[in-house]
Amino acid sequence: MEELSKTTLKVLTDITGETDIGTAINSTLKDALEHRMELVEKGMKNFEKKYGMNFSEFKKKWHEGKIKNKFSYNVEKEYIEWETLDTRKKRLKEASRWLE
């Protein structure tokens, strides 16, 4: 396992106010996860607003053939982007549980 540089250690302790490096790393990771979750949720809310439903509902209607222009470039592209956000949200939640 690699050691952290003195600069990295200083930055971690300075930005978190923690003297214990493990606590500082944990705190920084939690902050990063929260920030990424906010970005993911913002992206998901944009799709929810546009389509008037959450991804689970959209996916179900997609497979039932109830999405208008489902195979158009834009709709298909947005489906993939939304699905990616949904997957990332699940992974971020899982990673957050590891840090508890």
C-alpha cells in the first residue's frame, strides 16, 4: 500500500479540521459522495420533470412500448443517460453505507 504524501496529509487535515488521518479521509470521502449524489439527483430530477415520472416508471413504460418516439436518437440517448444516473445513485448509496 502506498503512503500519502506530506502535502496530501496536510491538505486532508486542513480541510477537515481532523488530526486523525483516518477520520480525515473518511470525512473527505463522505463529503465527496454527498456532492456526487447531489449532482446525480439533480440530473435525475431534470429527467423526471421532463417525462413526468421516475426512472422505474419510465423504464417500465419503455419496455411496454408506451414511450413516444422511443427509438429516436434523443429519447434513446436520454434513456441511457437516465439509466446511468440511476445506477450511479445505487452505487453511491452503497459506498455511503461502507463509510458509516
